[in-house]
Amino acid sequence: MTLINVLDERLINKIAAGEVIERPASVVKELVENSIDAGATQIDVTIEDYGKRLIKVTDNGSGMPEEDAKISILRHTTSKIKNDDDLYNINTLGFRGEALASIAAVSHLTISTKTDSTIEGFKIEVEGGKVVGNSAAGVPKGTIIEVRDLFFNTPARLKFMKTDTNELKHIVDIVTRYALINPKVSIRLQHNGHSLVNSPTSEDMLNNISSIYGNDVAKQLLEVKYEDINVYVTGYISKPSLLKSDKSMQSLYVNGRYVKDDTVEKALYDAYHTLLFVDRHPVVILNIRVDPTVIDVNIHPTKEKVKFEQASKIYDSIFNSVRQTLLENSLITDFSSLDSSEQAILEEKKPEKPKAEIRREKGYIYISKENQTFVLPDVQPSEAEMYSAGLLSKSEWKEKKLQKGNAKLPDMRLVGQVMKTFFLAETAEGLLIIDQHVVQERVLYERYMGQYMNKSISHQSLLSPLVVEVPPEDSVFLQANIDQVKSFGFDAEHFGDNSFTLRAVPSIFEKVETKQAFMDLVSELSANKSLSMEMKQEDIITRMACRASIKAGDDVTIPYMEGLLKELDACTLPYTCPHGRPIFIRFTLDDLEKMFRRK
């Protein structure tokens, strides 16, 4: 008696179904992908009892003739590939030839379909992989697939399903993914008669996103358009002011196929870098278009993973596309809940400020307008002062701002400090609230990081060497890693036992207690042995910049803050601290007028 058994076709089909059809959402995914491949512009997904009783997908695609419908439920049958060459040049979503056969093996399946060239349609019924009926059917052009009693003949699979709510969430998730990337396809999802997703057709992807995620999300998205050699990246990413507690609103596609890929995700987060607050995640809808011959989409049964021929090139393209988009846009956090189109309408309705009467006397300029008089020294005032006094209209101020070219921050007039923590500033748009600590933190972080990366940290010598005693465990580490400490700008050497002589410190620590700064550095370097030096370096420089910055409660003069803001304007990303907290909150004039019920 042999120990090796030849499995029958029925059992083989069940095993194959287990690889492809993990849950009701797997069925929805395969059927929606087939509908998109068929050129459908309308896809309706109807489910009952969380997909266990019924999954029905109706589309207006090309449909199938009778013979093709009969073949489609067999394993390894597909219209998408014919030979080896096609397998490495996939331009469709479904191609493995397993979906319908796998679904049919574990359900009661009905396919009703009709093409343009036939007078009547065709219906085929399958139970547990066995054809139980076929006949002519009066159906419109397209395909209707009904999947009833999923896993009726594989009770073990039913036992491993999650809660009903969880399974429904997965269905909504996959329908949403394909609705986002296909604006020219209307996709609707209903569960037990209730509408869950309703994405109408749209020529504009942003309007499509708005119909799914809402205006509040859409108004905080930035468009990505990037082209490299044979790599095209398009879509939308969120400003740092719109972050989520999880990654559920991140959709990454390769040639229109929703995928999960570590290379793409790492490039995305590296591009945001210090703009992200801890454990917060951006909203992302990105499609990467590449030559299909340089990717392998056949490495996973459910097709959710791909393999890039040149992963490093894909990383560079994603990183550059996201980073470039962030650098080219103002990332100041708006308090306003109005979307950009509403703000533009209100902007057109608001009259420009009236011109003022000006006279000069004894070294001062007197500017009178609206029963108010401003007195300024008779020197060239700043553009912000000129706007505030009525010498510039809003459009003129904005025009001057545009002429500055490289300036990232709006021209502003500081009006004072609040609670020794925040500064208030007037801009052409309204009011800015500025966190004084975070301004300097960003400035010092970028300066110190730049010096560290270029191995040219600016340091200052101490008037007299400082002897520092460290704990024994830190002493052992420090003796073995003294060069690492020196790379951060601390000139230290072993003095004997657990003592070290400190002769110089980084210039940014001129206002920080020197001994404590050195002790903190050693402690942080020796801790977290599992972290790479690169990760430690980032964390250490961030902490150092934080410690060296002015704090809440410090008195700061307006001239000093103006100097910091000039330095901030020269930073690469002057919108958040290295931990991702915003530097500015902007209240537009419309916000203020609404809050005071002037509108």
C-alpha cells in the first residue's frame, strides 16, 4: 500500500480555493478586478449577511459569450495570457485563471452574462465546483456574478473567519481601494440594503477622493506628478496637518493594482521624515506606473505583492516624488475648515483695504485710515507694516511675496508674545500663531544635522577643560566609542578611571548646561543596542536641538524672534519641529470673522 495519494479534482480545487479565497473580501476583490478588466464603467457590489449569504457583483463590461462562460469556471483558464511572454508583460488585474474556479469550488455560484454581439445572454450555475445548470438568460450587456453560501462545503474555513464587523470592514476596504484609483468607473457597495460606498464617475481624481473621504480630507491633499526614466508617479498625499492613527487611508498601486510593498512604504515615510508626528500616518493615494516587463506580479496567490526588478530605482522615484511635492507647497497648518474653492469665492467678494493718507513730520510717517493713525519711523517699513497700515493692498502684498522667489514662509508682522510661549503675527491671509520653542528647534535641528552629515560640526572651546565623572557602565562604552562622541562635536578624552576631560562642545549648546548635555549624549549612545547608528543619530540630534532651544516661559523679544524666523525661512521644511509638531497655526480672516459672527 502506497503512502502517497493522488488527490481527486474536487479536493484539489478546494485546496486551491483556500489559497486564493481567504474571506468574503477575497471574492469581492477578484470579481471587482475582473469587472474593471472587462472595461466596466458601472460596478455594483451587493452583499448580504456580511458576505456569507450573498455576494453579487454586477457590471456593464464586455460580458462573455456562452463558450467562454463555460470555460471560465475551470482552473487555469484566462483570457489575459496565452504564452510565456504574456506572463511577464501583465497589463491587467486578473490573470492567474484561478478566481472563478476557486470561488465556484466553495460556494453556490451563478454567472449571467451577455456580449454586444449576442441577442440573448447566458446563465451557468455551479455548486461546489460542479455545473448543475445552464440556460439562456435575458440580461443586459455585461456580467452578473452571484456567490451564495460561501464556504458551505468547507466548514473549517468558516470557523476561521473573523467577526462579522471585521469581515465587513475588509469588504469596504477593498471596494474603497479600487474606487479611489478608478475615477472613471462608478463603484457602489450595499450591505443588507444600506449603502456603504457610492463613488460616482469623475474626470478629476481629487473630486473622486472627495466623494469617498469627504471635503475635509480632500482639501488637505497635495497633488503628486513626477516622471523619471520609465517611472511615473501620480496621485495625492496629505499635508502634515492631516495625519491618521493608522495606515488605513494609505492606498499604493502599481499599474493600477492595489499592492502592499515595503520598498514603496519606506520611501514614502523617509520622504516625510520629520514632518510626521510620532505614531501618526499620512493619507496617501499613489499610483506607480512602470514597464510591466520589469515587475513580477505573480509572486503571491492573491496578487497583493509585487517584485520590482530594480527596487532601488523605485525607492528613489517614490522618495523624490513625495519629497518634491512637500518642498514645493506651503505646509502651514490652517485652522480653517473651509475647502480651497470656498476660500477662493470668499476671497473674490472681499473688498481691498482702502488707501491711507500719508504725511511726514520730524522723522516719522503718520498714516491715517478709517479713523486710525499709525506712526512709523521715517525709514523703509517692512511689507507687513505697509500692508497693516494700508500702504499695500492684499493683492500687492501677495505679489511682492511671489517676487521673493525662494521664501517659503509668508511675509508677516510680529505683534507680540503671548504667555511667554507663542508669538502672534499678522499676514495677508489673517493671523498666525507661532510656537517660539518649535521655531528654534527646527532651525537648530537642520543646522546641526547638516553639520553632522558634512562632518563639520561647529564647536566652541571651553575656557577651561571640564572633568566629567560618568557611571561605570557608561565609562566602558565611552572608552570604546570615543570617536562616535567626537563626531557629535564633543571634544572628550579619557582622563582615568571613570573620568573624562571635555574641552569643546557643539556651538548650539552655548546656553545649555555643558556637563548634562555630555552625560545625556553618552547615555543615549549606549542605550538601545538594537538600534542602528543611523537611527540613534537622528534621535540624538533631535533631542539635542530640543534641549538647546528656547522654552515655553522664556522671555523672547520681537527682534530676536524676527531673526529666528529669517533663519527658519532658509530651512528645507520650515513647518514642523523634528518630532512633527506644527510651528504655525493659521487663522484666516474668514475664520476670525465667522468666530466673531461678523459673517
